[in-house]
Amino acid sequence: MSTQANLDAYWKTNLRYLTILLSIWFVVSYGCGILFVDALDKIHFFGFNLGFWFAQQGSEIIFVILIFVYVNLMNKLDQKHGVAEA
Amino acid sequence: MSILMWTWIIVGLTFALYIGIAIWSRASSTGEFYVASKRVHPIANGMATGADWMSAASFISMAGLISFIGRDGAVYLMGWTGGYVLLALLLAPYLRKFGKYTVPEFVGERYYSDVARVVAVICAIFVSFTYVAGQMRGVGIVFSRFLEVDITSGVFIGVGIVFFYAVLGGMKGITYTQVAQYCVLIVAYLIPAIFISIMVTGNPIPQLGFGSTVSGTGGVYLLDKLDGLHKALGFAAYTAGTKSTIDVFFITAALMVGTAGLPHVIIRFFTVPKVADARKSAGWALFFIAILYTTAPAVAAFARTNMITTLNDQPYASAPSWFKNWEETKLISWTDKNGDGIMQFRGKNAPDGLENELKIDRDIMVLANPEIAQLPNWVVALVAAGGLAAALSTAAGLLLVISTSVSHDLLKSIMMRDMTEKQELLAARIAAGFAVAIAGYFGIHPPGFVAQVVAFAFGLAASSFFPIIILGIFSKKVNKEGAIAGMLCGITFTAAYIIYFKFINPGANSPASWWFGISPEGIGTVGMMVNFVVTLVVTKFTPPPPENIQHLVENVRVPIEL
């Protein structure tokens, strides 16, 4: 299964995953935690102002989730294209 | 039993554990010394990475730092965790697939150039020494505060321990010691945090207590209460920012990208058996780091509230006992400016016009927590052991980078190519020994600029390694001319900006004279962009890399051998 077309398809899908996941990464930290933090702070979320929550707690939690989502997506992708390690 | 007695016992036990692990896991080949034979379980590697990454500063200073700067403290929280997403998605799996021993080795081979490799080695050594000096100093400080020995002797003891397990065990010894050190430091961090959370909010989980109501206030949220206290005393609201948005943006980015470019973090992912393990391991690493990094802002808010409510406007005569204990260390002090015998804690523009009389060092927020929460003496001792674990584990990881850079990248690959493996292993041990000794020297005689050069370490890592590695993986066309020019321009730009504002003209170090309002701490982000642009432009006008490099890149992109 290591034909060039197969490898190209594998890499293209990988790049699509990266684009989506890194967009979320950017939006929660730089977006919600920095650029739009003051606007979001007007919304209350339990005992937090929402922008403050993203900056000091939410981003960190979402980062962890993003990596594990990536791990799962890539494990499946490796299998699908026959490039998973033994 | 007294605090001192408990501290000697717990620190003694943890040190005995580290030495035991070092003897059990001593290295007998260069593969074991450099990358622990690539047999580390991904979860164990995640813990080791956590300890490797979280330094004396994360453990002792970060929560206090956040409690003094409020929302802007997020630059550290996001900056020092977000880099792991970049590491997991963009670097770790591919560098693990490359399958060699060091970061400069990848740079050298991908860019088919010894010059590129040497530039990378110099960056790696500089960044690592910058960091390690601070760690050894941290060891000395913990010893002097908790064990009543002077800082110099404390540094000597720390140097002795690190020397033993780094020189004997190399990466293998360091890895398993770091796993133990992670366990010590996280327990030491969480126990006081949980009790303080119960004390302030009644919720045993600090991350939830952070957003809960304060006990006995009839439903006032902790952060609302803190904002109210701040306003009444003339401070900016705790949950509002004071730095400019652009500066927060650039500092966060510099810390994230710098994290992803730090060689002692990257090489941890060379130690797992498979590419899939490298990805998984990055997830576990961030999970273990996030346990501390989501507790820290909660501790910051608890400690700040506690500090204000228990000390402010109280008569000095009835100050709590922990206040008197820590006064001796000069981490906290009171000057009765208006002679009323009452301790006033105030910001710059206090509505009642009173002057501030309390001086509080940020480190006290973590160090004095167990006493503030009236926890038993053994918990205080545990915090000392945790601080030492954080400092020693980071120091060991950095020393390994220095020793492999010398023995593998400089000696074996460039200067003495005909070395046998045995000679290389000996060279690695000698280099590690020298590095420990130099680090110890800097711990005892800290250069006055340690605090300033932290910005340097991240700025350099961000502006040198990160762009070059990313382009090396995601582009087949980038060539050696581009890479070398990019690294040199990125570093020179970043270093010049930092040196100008920190050393040559520190008087001008203010938002008004910074470019676009970007502080020296955030300039690494611009340095990174400079590196990217220069690399791509130079590549356009110089010959493409040879055929075999294109194959190397294709091979690095998939988990199996092509």
C-alpha cells in the first residue's frame, strides 16, 4: 500500500486534520483568551467571566483534549492507509 | 516532630529513591545514554516530560506570579501548555520517526550541512545553560529555606545528586528518576492546594473551587470577591488585564513556540518505541502538566484572597503565626508607615489614601501555603521535596542536552569521527560531568542577569529551532542556504532586541519605545517570523536540496519505513 498516490492521500488528510485542530487551538487561546477576552468577559460562566476562564483554565483543558483527538484520528488514518507500525 | 526533622527525612528518602533508580538504570551503551534505548512507555515518558518541563520556577514561583498580575498571568498558563499542541501535531512524531539522538543531528542531516548542525549545537548549548543556572540556584534556595543550610552547601548537595544519576544513567537514569520526581512534585503541589480550596470554598477540587462561592459569604463567587477586594484597596481588578493585547498575544506565542523548540523537551520524544507512542506520549505529557497548570491559577486566587483577608487591616500584634515564621526569611515584611500598629495592604491608588505597608514576595504564595492552611508539618516538608524534585529533574534534562551536543554532535560527528562507541560513551559522561560542574558554579555565583535571560532562552528557541524543524518536515524544497540564513537572522534579530532593552539601554525598556508595543519577552515571535521569511526567500534563489533529502522528508512523514 505504499504507492505514491496512497502516501499523498495520507499526507493530505493529515494536513487537513492539522488545519482543523490548530484552528481550534488558535481560536480558544489567542481568540477567546486574548483577542476577544474583554467581550467574552461580559458573559458569566459559573463563577467565572468567560474570557478569563478561557485564558486561565479553559484553553489548557482544551489543549489536552485536542492532542488526544489527534492521536485517535492519526491512529485510524495510519490503519486506513496501511502505514501503521507493527 | 518538627518541620526541620520532617524535611530532612522526606528529602533524604526522595534522594535515596533517586540514587536507587540511578543504580538500577545505569547506561551501558550510547543508545541507552542518549535515548534510553527507545524503550520508555509513553505514559512513563509523559510523566518524565512533565517533570523535565516543570522547573523550580513553575513549582515555586508561578502561582505567586499569577496572583500578583491577575488575568495577564494567562500568558504563562497558555504559553507554557499550548506549545505541547504544536509539539504533538507538528514535531514529535516526525522527529521520532527520524530516529536519531539529538535535535542538531536532525538539522544537520535534513539540511545536509555541518554548518547548520554547528549553529544548532550552539543554540542548544546556550539555551540549556541559561536555564540550568536558574535550576541549581533554586535547589540552593530550597535547601537554605527549609533545611537551614547555606545556599552554597545546598547547591553542592544538588550537584552531587544530579552528577550521580545523570553521569551514571544518562537518559535512562534521568527518565526513571524524572518519573519518580513527577510523582513527588505533583503530590506536594496538590495536597496543600486541596486543603486551601476546602478552606476557602468548601470544594475539594481546586479547579472547581476556583469558580465556586466563598464559604460563609452567602453565595459570593471567589473571583467576584477578589475583584471587590482589589478595587477597595486600589488595585486593578484581578480578572482584568493590564498589559496591552498585542503584547499578551506576542508573549504567549513566544512562550508556546519556544516550548515546542526547546531541545530538552523535544528529545524526550525520542525515547519511546514507536511514532504512534510519540503522539500519545505528548498527550500524556500535557495531561500531567495540566494537572499542575490548572491548579496554579486556583492557588493564586485562593492565596491572594487569603493574604488580603487575613493580613490587611489587622493589628500586627495578632498576625497569624505563619506570618511571623516567614518574616524571618524576609519573604514578607511590614513597615508601619503611619504608626498605627495595623498592617495596611494597598495598591497605588487606594480610595482611602493610605500607603501600602506590606511587602510580599511572590514565592511565599506556594511555600507558605501549608502553614496558612494549618496543615501538619510533614506537608511542609513535602513541599520542600517537591521544589527540589522540580529543580533537579529539569536540571538533569538540560544537562543531558549539553552533554549529547558535545559528545555526539561535536566530537563524534564532526571533530573525531573515528571514535569507538565506548569512547563516545565516556566522552558523553565527561561532558555531563563538566556541565554539572559549570551549572553548579552558576548556581553559587549566579550571573546578575539570570532573570533577564529567561526571555532569551525562549526567544532563541522560538527564532532558531522551531521554524527550521517545521519547514524541514513540511517542505521538501527548503534548502541549507535558506535554513542557515534563516536561523542566523532569526537569532540575531531576537538577541539584538533583547540585549538592547535588557542590557544596553534598560532605561528605554517600556511600552513607549518597544516596536509596536512588543516587549523583549514577546519578541521571539517576531524572530520566528523573520526566520520563516528569510528561509523561504533565500531558498527561492538558491539550488534545491539533493534528491536523497526529498526521500528523507517523505520517509519522515509516515510511521513505517518506506
